[in-house]
Amino acid sequence: MTVETVQVPAYRTFPVQVSRLQRLSPSFLRVTFTGPELDDFASNGWDQRIKVMLPLPGRGLDDCPSGPDWYGDWRALPAERQMPIRTYTVRAARPEQHEVDVDFVLHGATGPASAWAESAAVGDEVVLVGPNARFAGPTGGFEWHPPVDASCLLIAGDETAVPAICMIVESLPAGQRARVLLEVPEAGDVLDVAAPAGVEVTWLPRSSGDGVPAARGARLAAAVIEAAAELADDLAPSPAVELEDVDIDSAILWEVPTEAAAPARSSGVYAWLAGEAAVVKGLRRHLVQELGVDRRSVAFMGYWREGRAS
Ligand SMILES: Cc1cc2nc3c(=O)[nH]c(=O)nc-3n(C[C@H](O)[C@H](O)[C@H](O)COP(=O)(O)OP(=O)(O)OC[C@H]3O[C@@H](n4cnc5c(N)ncnc54)[C@H](O)[C@@H]3O)c2cc1C
């Protein structure tokens, strides 16, 4: 008798359709997806990332892979039949209601995801690739790994990181000291976030309606540098290191402490920084090279590059 082992992947595909659209602000659109299989979507919280597979003009989702090796199957397709895939964050998951919310930044019809969101309508279909509740082990896909005894948290990002940061902030325990810095395109993009006592949230609009808007990342960088100076006593310094360069035009800047390393770190500040690659790269240089901050205490995620498609 042969026993077949059924492979249960940590991440799997979920065919879904748009069930609700909510324009949160000039730059943010909340898309609620529903699908019959979303009861198996693992609701991990924190900065849980997912992939969104978008319909290909003229072919829709006809070639969309659905097996356990969805990525291998997608890569095996001829280039003209590969549907665009982009990375997003789960803003809320309600598996019992078969629903997942994703907040899209609208940046014009310059990329397939933003273009899709700009014209999204109820009933539109996409495929999500997300954590599988049937997988026996940890499904991973999030980078929020602070040590339990962090004296203060420094959480900073641009508009693409707002959904992740809001999720993290809303999950923090009351009394946890945290500085949260969010740069958004304009004043109307300041969103409601339920921050527990002890968490100081600062929104940094690039444009306030009058005058010339600040350059992308300028307000965020200044605010992080100021916060780091104020937290200097808690920022666990380490011997100066020669920082290896990351070519952000050809590679993603993704330097994150691993889950296993987190509990071994001593108390102090734990920082999580995400957004446009050049901005995050500059902050990495400042914190690690100039201030000597221990890299094991900071997650640096420069995951999108102005002027370049993902
Ligand atoms: C872990 C992770 C989580 C993310 N979570 C979210 C999320 O929850 N919500 C969200 O909106 N984004 C999120 N992003 C960022 C998103 O994946 C990128 O913005 C992506 O490039 C959007 O794809 P696109 O098809 O719209 O544009 P692309 O085809 O990738 O790029 C086309 C052009 O648009 C520019 N561009 C891309 N993004 C922006 C932007 N935000 N503003 C201005 N110009 C831009 C590019 O530089 C390029 O010139 C996340 C990324 C990662 C890695």
C-alpha cells in the first residue's frame, strides 16, 4: 500500500473577489476581499505580508497557479502570461467571515497594483497568496520581532508602511513605550489609529496644502534622527561596523533581525523602519554607522524604489 503525503504549504493561494471599497483618504483605499476559502487564512496580525496576483489584461486570471508551488508554476509561465504580483500587508483578517482587508496606496496608474486599485469595483477578482491556517508550523511572513523587554519601540515608515504600522500599534500592550512616525502624502491622509497609552503617534504629511511639499522621506528622516537622538540612552550601541553597501537599484534593502535572535538581545530600543529604499538606506547609515546602533535591534525594510517597478 502506498501512503501519499499531502503537502500543506505555509503560504497558499486564495481566489477572492472585492466585496467592499472604502476610500479612507486622498491616498488610501481599503479593499475588502472575500472568498470561499478564506476561512483557512491564518490571522497572524502584526506586519503580515501577502502577495496580490492581479489579472493580466486580456487573459484575466486564466493562468493563475493554485498548487503548493504557486511561485514555481508562475515562474514557469512564459513572460507574457505571468500575471503581475505585488506585495501588500493585511490590514485586518476576519477568516470566520471569509474577509481580508488590504489598504492600497493610490499613486496613479503608474503600476499594475495601483492602476488596479484606482479602478477597482465590487466583484473584481484577484488571487491572494497568504498564510495558511492548515499549516502545522509558524507560517512566517512578518518581521515584527521585538525582544520582550524592549524599553522603547521606534516604528517608522512611509505611506506604504501605514497599514503594517497601524496593525502593530493596535496590537501593542498598554504601557509599552513607543514612538511612531508616519510620513504620508498629505494632511488628509492622517488616519485614525487606536494607539494604547504610552504610544506616541506622529503623522508627517509631505504636503499641507499650502507651499511646496517636502521631498519624499525628508520629514520622516528628520523625525527618526530626532527621535534617535532623544532615545540615545536606550539605543544599545555596538562597536562601529563597516556597513556593506546595498545597491538599491538592483536589490531590495531587507535587513531584519530573525525571530530566533530576538530574545537573545538585551533590553533597549527596538526599531522597525520601512518604506522607500533610498530613505531607509539613509536611515540605516545614520543609525548603524553614525550612531553605532546594534543592527540586531533594527529591522530595515527598503522595499520599494521610487522610479522603479517592483
Ligand atoms: C512587505 C511589504 C508590504 C507592503 N505593504 C503595502 C501596503 O499595505 N499598501 C501599499 O500600498 N503598499 C504596500 N507595499 C508597497 C507596494 O508593494 C509597492 O508600492 C508596489 O510597488 C506597488 O506596486 P504597483 O504595481 O502599484 O507599482 P510598481 O509597478 O511596482 O511601480 C510602478 C511605479 O510606481 C512607483 N511606485 C510604487 N509604489 C509607489 C508609491 N507608494 N508611491 C509612489 N510611487 C510608487 C514605482 O517607483 C514605479 O515608478 C508593501 C511592500 C512590501 C515589500
